[in-house]
Amino acid sequence: MMRESVIYQEVLAEGEQRGEQRERALILRQLTRRVGELPQEMLDRIETLSLEQLENLGEALLDFQAMPTAVNYADLETWFGTLDVGVKIT
């Protein structure tokens, strides 16, 4: 019985990790589509976001300005700035 519980917990943790990876990949695709290719520095920073921060970024990016002729990261920089001061984006 105890072994089944351990296996269940391992499978559950693996599933949660896969779900978070898929969500992170989706947010990255959406960001790229909205603002263009992201510099490695921003990609690295996004990789460090918690799941809650990642979900908040996913909602915030809907308000980001698309710049089809020029790369513009101002909205993303502003959003990252809110993390530094502890302001929650809603």
C-alpha cells in the first residue's frame, strides 16, 4: 500500500512538472508572437518565474502592445519591474 502511494506521488509530481513546462512554452510562444523574438536575457528571466508569476504574465501579455515593424519590449520590461517591487498585475 505504501509503495503505491509513493508511485502515485511520483506520477502526480511528474504530471505537474509537464503541465508547468507546457504552460511556460505557451506563454513564450504568445510573447514571441506579440513582441517578436525575445533576447536570451528575457528568456532566462522567464524561466525563473514561479507558476503564479507565469500565469500573471500570461494575462498581462494580452495588454502588451504589438509592434509588427519593430521589436518592442517596453511592456515586458515594465511587467518585470512590477515583480521587483512586489506589485501584482491584475
